[in-house]
Amino acid sequence: MRRQEIGGRPATTILTLQALVNLEHNGYKFVQVNGLTLDMHYDYVEPHWIILKPLKELPTAQIDKGIYEPVDSTLLREWATNTSDTIQILISTNN
């Protein structure tokens, strides 16, 4: 992934089981998974945060390739219930 800086920390909420239910209720089917470092660069190797961007459908453009996970996946449920991780997992709220 290219080292791209974002313009400050995005508006987020902490990943919980209730947040996943709310995403499903609002019609979101996928999340795009992005790692974010302390200096606000996207990075999957040593992220400080994992930011989940909700999507109602997967993008079709080749340039929008990324890592995606279904909202109803077992992995996201595990992340939502595991509080011992050192990486904070957040859901982007500015969609």
C-alpha cells in the first residue's frame, strides 16, 4: 500500500457488537480495513489503529482495490469482543 497521509484523525467510534448490528441495520454489507499509524499514514505492517470504513457495496474500479470484510463476519465479531488487543479497532463515521 502506498504511504498516504490522511488529513488528521478521522471521526470514529469504537468497534463493538452493537456497532456491527447498527451497521447491518443501516444497510452496510462490508467494511474496508485500513491500518493507520500514529503519524496518520496508512500502513498495514505496524498500525496503531485499524479503521473500518463501512460500505453498502464493494467498489468495482481497479483503483479502489483494498482489504474488505463482510459486516457479518466471524472475524469482525471476534475483534469486537476481544479487549486485550494493543491495536485499537475503530469504525469510521464520516461516510
